[in-house]
Amino acid sequence: MLVAASLLLCPFAAVYAGASGAFSGNSAAVGTVVIDAGHGGIDGGVSGGTTGVKESELNLYIAKELERNFASGGFNVVMTRTTSSGLYGAMSKGFKKRDMLARKNIINGADADVMISIHLNHYSSPERKGAQAFYKSGDEEGLRLANCIQKQFKEGKEREYSPLVGDYYVLNESECTSVLLECGFLSNPEEERLLMSEDYRKRLAYLIYKGTTNYLLEKNGEI
């Protein structure tokens, strides 16, 4: 099920060498991507049923792998967080609202082509597994991006889901094409074990990267 690390990290710089003029954002880069590692700090998100690993920790690992892929492909990358800390400042009442407002400001201040928010899921049944993309209601470009990424999840042998509308703050408040990705279920023991693997996280990041770059090329008539 795992893909060799050498394949996972294969850059797409050559593919985009002739397409840089088709993208907005940093003129020295192919385009600008915001990567949002969900949760952080006291807000750990959901936890693994076997290992107790925090969602926030794995979100950041995946986000950093994704950052490396986009940077290798010539993109300007903006991260909402790069450490285990949240974005709320002092731990006091209203910390979650401050955290979300900080993410909104980073996303909308980046003049980005796309925003990708990384999360992990949890369900009452341990049988549920697989990665799924969500987009904002009425956002046709968000749906197109979600479909491109979901297609890669499917081809990567993930469970065959379809993208869904998601009522999430980072999607609703984002001014650029955006998706929120639930990259697996920490309530599923097998998937939790895989998510603890660096190779598997690299694999997920590559699938997300490939789906996003396919979307951008399609949007700009390159494929």
C-alpha cells in the first residue's frame, strides 16, 4: 500500500516550467498556496484510539510534507502554523475564536491561488476509514479542486468517497479557492497505524499535491 519515498517526493517543477505565467501570486513562483494545519496548542483535535496521538500533531506533519512538495514544485507556500502551538496567543477565554481569526487573516492576506486545510477524522464506528475532501457551499472552483484531490485519493487506493459540502469556518471565510481535507480516521486502528508512519504521511501529501497541481493546470488550460 505504501509508495516508495523517492516516488512520493518527485517534484513537478519541470511540468510547470512553461506554465508560470498562467498563475497569480508571487511572480518568482508558479503560484501561491496556503496550507493550514488544523488545531494546535491546547486544541489537539481528535485523538488516536490506540496510541493517543493528537490530530494536531499529525496534521502538522502532513502539512509540512505538503509544504516541501509545493516548494519543490516552484510554489510560494504560506503556512498558518509551523509549530505545535496554536494561533491564539495567551491561553484565556475566547482562545478558539482568536485562533480561527488568525487563520482567516493569514489565508486572506496571502493573495493565494488555493488554500488547503489539513485535518483528521473520528467516527463512532472503528470500521470507517479513508480520506475525503470538503468544499464551501456554492464554491464551484472549490468543488473542482476537491474533485481533483479526491480522484488522487481514489487512485491511491483510499476509500472511494465523493467530495462533500463542509460548513467550516476556514472554508466559509476564505476568499480564495479552498478545500478542507479529512486525511483519515484516527478511530480506525489500521488507519491510525498508517498515519503514524512517515512514509504514509509522505504518500498522502504527494496525492494532495498532485491533485492540486492537476486542478491548477486544468484551470489554466494546460491539461
